[in-house]
Amino acid sequence: MNIIQGIIIGIVQGLTEFLPVSSSAHLIFIQNILGVESSLAFDTFLHLGSLLAVLIYFRADIYKMILAWVSSVGDILQHRFKEGFYSDPYKRLAWYVILATIPVALVGVLFESQVDALFAGALYVPGFFLFVTGTILYLSQRMASGQIDMSHMGWFQSLFMGLGQACAIMPGLSRSGTTIAAGLVIGLDKEFAAKFSFILSIPAIFGAFVLQLKDIGLSMSGDGAAIILGFVAAFVSGYLAIKWLLDLIQNKSLDIFSYYCWIVGIIVFMGSIAHIF
């Protein structure tokens, strides 16, 4: 992999990690188009770039959540957890992120080999699920009521979005798309649904990063420049994708992403099927 290829793949990773169009599908597609196969080290640093983007964008909220969670643990020791939990929305948000992360962690542990087999399969798999992503996103916007914000979110809403994130372990199902759609269906305010989706991505991306990190050791597999520039590209494009989607979701429809997923999904699916026959 050369430097230009590394930058292109990094940009694709950053944009599609947070836009509701499936990063897993697009990484498969772009690597096929460029005729390259990324190394484990490269994939690991792409995840690190995406993780850094969301950490920096939501740094104020994350800082408040960490302080609130530590305080909440102190509340447990002082036998006043309930009072603190219901009085501080950031304490609730911290615990709800933990709760919503459990489904994807269980799916990742229990079905790792099956998911890996899907990623190694034919292109019609991510093509099909990309079409499903567009459909879910399109329908969820027509079912949205948009009444629940951060102060009124409960355990059910957080767990439901966590289940959406767990489903997105499939190649072609967008993590941000399924979680935002899940939030809209159960009545979350559009802007908060997107915000919770992005914050919820932190433990998921960090988990993927750690799992990959333990396997790469200290090796950069000879692609040091491509890895570093891919990391930078993933960070910058990821940060811009978060900002753009949050701006977009406040005033406009997300239908453009549904149409995009349908078009690309159908093209890839039909092309892959035709290639098989």
C-alpha cells in the first residue's frame, strides 16, 4: 500500500464511520477498487483516528461524564446512588452508555468467528446489508416523534440503541445509521439521537482498537508513512463527518443517505451476483 492509497482509505474510514452509510462496507469496497489489502496495523490506526475524532469533538461532554460516573461510584459507596442518578443527567448518560455497550460486546465475543466469515465473504453480503441500512434509516425518519432528550432518556431507550449497535456488527449495516434509526423509532430528539450514537461509538471503537492492538505488537509492517497519514486522514475526515451530520440532522432530512445506500447497495449486490454467475 502506498501513501496515496493510505490517505484515500483513511478518508473513507473517517467519513463512513460516522455518516450513516457503513464504514465496514465502504472499506471493503475501496480496498477492492484500489486492489490493496490493508494490514492489521493499518486497520488499528484507522480506528485510533476515528476514536480520536469523536473524543475531541465531544471532549466537554466526555469530561463531564467521567466526573459524573466517578461521583456516581462514590454515591454507591455512600448508599445514595438513586438520588445522584436521577438528579444528574450526566450520571445517567454515563451509565446508559455502559448499558448500551453490553449487547455489542456480547455479540462480538459470542459470534466473532461467524462475523469474520461474513467479512471474508463475497461483496453481495455488504451490498445487501447496505440496502437494508438505507431502508432502516428511511423508515425510522417517518416513525420519529422526537420528544425525548438527554434529561428524559431512560434505560429502555439506551438499551434499544445498544441493540441497534449490536446488529451493526454485520458488514454493510451502518453503526451510526442503525443506532440513530433506533433512537428515532423510540422517540428520541433527532439531535440527541445522533449525539448519543456518536458517544456510544467510543467504547465500541476503543474495543475494536484494543482487540487489534494486542495482535500487531510493535510492528508497522513496512507501511509506516501510509499508516500515519491514513490515521491523520481518518481523524480529520471523522471530525468533519461528525460536525456535518449534527448540523444536517437539525434542519434537514437524512433521506440523502438512504438513497445513497440503496443505489450503492444495489450496484454492488447485482455486480457481485453477476460476477458469480
